[in-house]
Amino acid sequence: MKKILFLALIATSLRSTAQTIDQYLESIRNNSAELTAFFSQMPKGGDLHNHYSGSVYAETYIDYVVGQDYVINTNTLEVRTTAPANDDNWVHFSKLNTSGQLPAYKEKLMQKWSVKDYNGISYPSDKQFFETFSGFGIANNSQARLDTGILELKRRAQKENVSYIETMFTTIHCSNLNSIDTSFNSRLEDALNKRDEALTTSLLEQLYLQIEQKGAKGCAISFNSEVADMHQSLHIDDSSFTMRYQNYVTRVVPPLEVFKSLVLSFESANTSPLIVGVNIVAPEDNEVSMRDYWLHMQMFRFCHSKFPNVKYAMHAGELTLGLVKPEDLTWHINEAVHTAGANRIGHGVDMPYEHNCYDLLQYMAKNDIAIEINLYSNEFILKVQDDKHPISLYREFKVPIVICTDDAGVLRSNLTQQYVLLAKRYKDISYSDIKRYVFNSIDYSFIEEDSIKEKLKTDLKARFRTFEKEFIATHQN
Ligand SMILES: [Zn+2]
């Protein structure tokens, strides 16, 4: 009897804790500062849609190029390791420092390599966003620079109570594959124009054999050991933080390059517990991305048949009315889900325009295909926010939701801000819904070891207990 009473008391106390926090959250719904304080402290689990290079802040890249005394073109702000001959526009950072101009140029680079001070008028926001990547690319290539960035992400995560990051790390190159006949490009384009699945599969099969014969697996294994060495030397897997990596392919290059890169990515993810998935990146509305989208989905389907254990999330439907023709808003998520067989969808913003959208939502829910919601990114790049964002549709059909950052460095944002926007804009999303999304970020992660997932979930529960206990202690009156 005593035990029953005790359990009942615990249940009441848990219920009242949840209600108290729930009520508090309701009372601060319209106050960004209060929401920021709340969500900064709340455990946020994992960030599953995270681009490594876009998550490092521009300050870090600038420190690096200044420290290396690279040269900058004072007209275009392009940075290189050495100046081209006979061109007076290039100057070393040390020289700018001597002349007192370094702070001004640092500020200009911050504005070029991120969205800092962007006024929303003078330049298209999607261009402002995507062009940052080629700018800071110079500061993001060697091992030493990768180390600095990874540690930055870890430190930031720990400070905002994030315990896991699954980052889209890099793309894999393999010079052995350079000799593959480029006539495959026109043959694949021909199959694409005819939407001929059988022809496409047969071409991919021929290509796959060549790619394997030329040593793709060896390249993937040596890449994996580099990542493992880096991961170990940085002591990433400690008691309070876990990181895993996705390989990515870029969708704006010729079909042969996409496929070579995709096979390497799948090979690598198939043989490393640290590399847990594959993704496809770069602007979806780019001319090549749009033209080859159908073909890319066939490539993913093909790779899945060869590597059935490899998971993949896909940027799909990062589009909206005005960005592309309306008919092109109707099929990308459908193809990513039904043809490519994606395990998670990144963005999925064009969902309301998709063909048979309700069926598609039902299919995603039934097959446990999570949607990665990136609120601030969608607001900045696509101008989609508030009730234009399809999050309500995903909620209505019970598609598993995870809340992510996308490119916190370029966007000068963090995971906390995503939760602030979520709570402020979608007032029917309760504290327990939010908590479920946080747990989803571990459940729908691609972490391969069950023991690590369980450990992270146990840790997350403990973090929530602490958060809720401290909340009660500080909000007693
Ligand atoms: Zn993204």
C-alpha cells in the first residue's frame, strides 16, 4: 500500500513538474529573451542537419587566414595563399595590419563569409548565403583547420546543452577514378531525358563496376582512417558529447562526378562506424540540380541496392513558389522518399505543393521517415516562415520531427534560436511536444551502435531531470 502511495506521489510530482514548466512556457511564448533563456538551458539532444563548414563561424576562418598571412584582393575580398603575378590588388594581411587597415578588412570579410549585417535588400538572400562557402573555402581544407572547426562545434554544443552532432563533413575524392570515360555523362543525360529507368540502371551498373575496379574501396578506407585518426586525436567521444559524420556529394556537377562521389560516400559509410550516412548538398534550385534531380534519385536507389545498410538523409524540397516553376515544386520530396528511399528528409519546405501531399505525409509517418526542420535557414534563404512553413502539416500527419540548425556559422545562429522560433511561432506546440522532438534527435540519428544511442538517451533523460529540477528551484514563486 505504501509503495502504491509512494508511486502515486511520484506520478503527481512528475505531472505537476511538467505542468509547471508547460505553464511557464505558455506564459513566455511572446518573449524572445525569456524563450532564449529557457531554451539555452533546456537539453536539446542532437543536431542532425548540420553542415560542418557552414557551422564554423567566420571569425575562426578569418583568424586562420590572417595567422597564415595569406593575401586578400582589396577589390573582390577574395583570399588566396599567394598573390598572382602582376596584380596590384592583392595585399598580405600583415601589411594591412601594419597600415592599420586590418580591422576594417576583417569586418568586410565577416560580411562576405556570413550573413552578418545583411540588410535583406541589396543582394538576393540565397546568393548571399550560398556564396559564402566559396569565400571561406580557402580556410577549410587542411587537417589542422578541420580540427579547429570540429572543436569549435563541440565547445558550442556543450555550452548550449547539445549532446550529439551528426555533421555533413566532407566529400571524398579519389584520383584513381579520374580515368573513367567521361562519355558516360552524355549517355546518362540521354537516359535522363528519356526518363528510362532500365537504361539508367544498366549504365550505372557498368560505371559502378569500373569505379570498384579502379579502387574506390581503397580510397574510401583510407579516407575513413583519416577521419578516425582525427576523431580520436581530438578526443571527441567523451562523456558529455558525441559526434558522427555524414559524407556528402554535391549536386551541381556532371552526372559522372556525382555518381563517383556517391559510390565513394556509400563505400566509406558502409565500412566506418563513425561515418553514419550520406547526403546530397548544394542549391536545389541550381540549373544542374534541377535538370539532373531525377537522375540523382536513381543513383541513390542504385547505391542503396549495393549498400543496403547505409543510411542517407537528403536535402529535398528546399524550394518554394517563385524560386522555381510551380510544377517543379510537386515532385522532389516524392522522388526522394519513393525512388531514392531516403531515411530522413532535409527541409521538405515544398511539401504543400507536392503531388498527393497527404499521401506522401502519411507514407513518411508510416515508414518513420523523419523531417529535419531548419526554421531560421528557411526564413533566410527561402523567405518561408510562420504559417507558410509546412511544419504544421508534418505535425498533423505525425511525421517524426527533428529540429536542426543547417548552417549556424553562416547564418550566425545556433540550435537554441531554432527552438525559440519554434515556440514563438507555433503556439500549439507544447513543452512535451518539444521534448519529444529532442528525443527524436537521438532516435532518428544514424548512430550505428545501439549502446551509444541508449547511452545518449539515458544521459538526455538525466539532463531533463536536472533542467526541470533546477527550473522548479528557480521558479518557486
Ligand atoms: Zn542543409
